[in-house]
Amino acid sequence: GEVVGFLGTNGAGKTTLFKLLCGLDTPSSGAISICGNNGGTSKVRMHVGYCSQRDALWDSLSAREHLVIYGRLRDLNDGQVMMVIDRLIAHVGLTGKVADRPSAELSGGNRRKLSMAIALVGSPSVILLDEPTAGMDPTSQRPIWELIGKITATKDRAVILTSHNMNEAETVCSRVVFLSRGKVQCVGTTNDIYAWYSPQCHVWVICRFAINSGGGEEVRELASKVAYESPNSCLRLVEIHNSIARYKTAVDAMLPISILWTWLSANKERYHCPQYAVTRSSLSHAFNAMAGQCSCGPA
């Protein structure tokens, strides 16, 4: 019932790990066990579904024909195959005539959808998704994320994915693993990662003075005052653009967001700041911080 995301720069070892897990490569040392079976065996392969980074499709076959082949490889009978195909095609969004076109005629996004559907044939216990939404537009990504959530709604199934899309990792992953040069650097929930590598939030404050002409200096003076008088002087002014002042602040057990929010609410009239917002740093900030500490820039 969990979605675990493996993150890392190009060449960190994410795809190699997936090949080891599904038996395409043999580990040079150590052991792999999936559902109580040794890695690389036929029993393990029946428990694992794999969506590779590069679509492994036959150009002349349609999406429906691909799923028939993989259904039979999973030992499904004809009735089960047809039922599974219709359900998966609907789930991944290969609707209408798209499912009956040769895969060579499909867009990059639809080819990824087909690869995703193939990984789900036979309801495997462990599903490996190597950049499952690569090449998809944002509108097409959302249904796939929702599908991943449905897959893990039952406790007997897990999803392991890799992604360079930090928004995707934040949205679907219950835990993330950061890889660098083939080694695990850290494991934790997204909140753990924020606390370790990017313990900051961003504060946006809209100043009423900016509505009046010539109010720029007043806005800057007010913005500086807000930073100075904030709890523990925690706010650091980053920029002022028109009527909006942006700050950064560290957030920890001594100064949770709730205290900062309460202070802003109590002082909004005093500082002529009727509107404000507080957001956490993104996983992208944490990822960049981790990559910098590991000194492993993009390959």
C-alpha cells in the first residue's frame, strides 16, 4: 500500500536498480528478495510489473494487441484477458480508436500510457515504474497519478517509481529515496526530506501602500520592519515586486508555521498587509540541496 520514489541525478543508478529488481541484470554482490522469492527467478517475475524508461513496443501492434500478449504471458485465460484489457485501457486513458492504432502511430504520451498498462497486466504485487509520465503533457499526467493512488489503495500492492518530476514525487510518493553514484544517501517521507535538506518556508505579503503612487519606499520600509519584528526575527526579505514582498524563513520545532501564521494574522492591520501566504519549500529545493551535498551534478 505504499508508493516509494527513487530520486537522483542522471547516472545515479535508478534504472540499473530497476533492472536488478525485475531480473534483467544480475547483482555483482548482495541478494534481492521480492515477496519471499529470490530475485531473477520466474516466481519473482510473476509478482513484478515493469514500465521501462524507454517504451519497449512493437510498432505494428496496437495497444490492445500488446495487452493480449502480456495477458497470456501472465497465464490469464481468454475471458480474463479481455476483461483486463478493457479495464486497463479505460484506466490509463487510451480511449476511443487510440487503443486499436499501431503503436508506431501513437504520440509519445500515449506510448507511455501503453507501457504503464502493460506493467499492470495480471495485478502484480510490486510495480516498477521508471519515469512513468515522461513525455506526457500536464493534463495527461494527472490521471496517471490518480491511477497510481488507486493501485496502492489495497495493502497487498506496492509501487516503486523513479522520476525527474519533483511535483510528481511530491504528489504520489509516501516515501522517497535519494540515490547518488549507486548508493542510498537518505530515505524518508517528503516531510523528513524538507526538514533535513530544505527546512524553509516562503512568505508572501501584499502591502496596501503600493496601491498609491509613490509608495515604493514605504513598501520597502514596511517590508523591512515586518522582517525585523517577526518572531525571533525569523523572516529574511528576499525581494519586493510591485506590492508583493517575499521572505524566506527556517521552520522547525521552535518556530512552526502555525506561530508565524498566527503572528501575521494578528498584525496584518498594523503593517497594512491585508493579504499574505505561507508555503513550504518544494521538493525541488531539497533535491538540489541533496545533489549539491553529494557533489554529483547532472551527467
